[in-house]
Amino acid sequence: MNKVVIIGASVAGHTVATALREGNKDCPIALITEEAFVFYDRRRSFDYLDGKIKEKEVFCASPDFYQAKNINFLKERKVVSVNTGKRLGFFKNGEKRESIEYDFLVICSGRKTPLPEIDGINKQGVFTLDSLKELKEARHHLSGESVCVIGSNSLTLEFAKVIAARQKELKIITDENIDIALLPENTEIINTRVVEIIGESGVQAVKFQEGKIVSASVVFVMGKSKPSVDFLKDTPVETSEEAVLVDEDMRSNISNIFSCGSVCCVKGGDFKLKSWDQTSAESRVLVDNLIKTIGG
């Protein structure tokens, strides 16, 4: 019986897993994620960070949801490589390296914000906004007076409003053009580059390339995201700098490997970030074509 392995459990992966189970009651489905939690609504991340909602209000599924759907949910597993010839995926489970067989592989691994090469970037108190685990930890570091953001993206303005609502000073270190008029009070744009994050047990300050040092109790990295596809290195799966390349059926150049969501792009088209609804719709297109292939 055809076994389907899905990498990534955000809106794309979750939708593929549940829609596939609706269309095929019997095929084995495994859903693998680095996250420590079941499917949650990333659109509510800032409401959670700001304390407007409780943690339980972020989740879109109960802890036993996947078990009830007969979906093998493998959380806190980092996929590290894929052997397309042997149809094997390899992942880390803690310190252990394990493998999983597949007949069809669906890549819904999303995107991540790469950390810049800065001294001290791995100190406690430096975060991206890529996971609920980081959001949970970041909430405890917002008690200080000053917040620093390195880089900027489409979420910067919304994030600035969250910080302003908490009566914190926010410094955005970026070389991008941001309309200052749109930013709330207590927000400063600094066009320079951070060369060091200073602190003993955690973040205390940041140092600019000119030598100036400014205090900061927490640092967020918000640069341009990249597709989470390191595990496809040394495979024949066709990718670009921005995405896994697929056709209109969401199938890659390898016939039994599909992809959808923010990690992929239709070959020949321009990559664009996708909304929640666009990703959900795209996931259902993938499932329709996958079911046509394996039956259901």
C-alpha cells in the first residue's frame, strides 16, 4: 500500500495530511515536523506574543487529533537528508538518527529566517519568529525596556506595533527603506550593520560597525526568509534559490515527490509569498492530484 510522508506540519502539511485522509481512508500517512506542537495558527503569532490570547487559543488541533485520523504524527524531528533512489527520508530524533520509507514524499517544510553571521548571534535572547517554541521563549524576554530588530521584512510594521503597545523602545537595524510615518512612537530606524551582540548570560547590547553600542534586552532577526530545503542537498530534486520547483499539479521533477506552500514555486513563474488561504487551496490541488495517482 502506498505510504505518504509529509515534511512540515503548518497549514500546508496539515491540510495535505487531513485532506488526503478524507480522500483515502487506508494509505499510511506520516507527518513530520521540527515543531514541538500540533498544528497552530501562525496568523495569531503576534497576538500571542503580545499576550492578547492564551497559548491554547493558538492551536487549531487537539493533541490527539492526528491519532484519531490515523495519521502518524512525528514531532520534534528534523529531516536532514533524503535518498530519492531508495525512497528514504532521514531525520534526527534527539541525538538519534532514524529513517522512514515512503512511496510518495510531500515537501511542505516552509521557510526560515537565516541568522546573520554576527558575533554572539547564538546568545540567549536572540530570536526569529519562525516557531511557536521561539515565541514562547521570546515572551519572557520582553520584560526589558529596549528591543532590537536586525533586518526587516513584511512583518516588521506589525511587529513594531506590538512592541509599541507594550511601551517598549524599538530599534530597527536595517538598510531597507521603511516609511517612518507608518511606524509607531518609540521606534527608531538605524541604517547601519550590527557586528556583535554583547552580553554574558544573555543579550545586553548590540554593537554597530561604527563602534557605537546601544542597550537591548532582546534581539529579533527579521531578514529575508529562505526555503527550508537543506535536506534536499545532493538529491536530483530541482530547486531554485527561492523554492522547490513544481508543475501545475504541484509535482516536482521527481514523479513521486510533490510540494506546496511557501517552500515551492511553479517552474517558470516568479516566486511570491502566499497567504494562508492561497496555501490551503494549493494544498488541496496537490491532494487531488496525489489521489489521482495513488487512488482513493
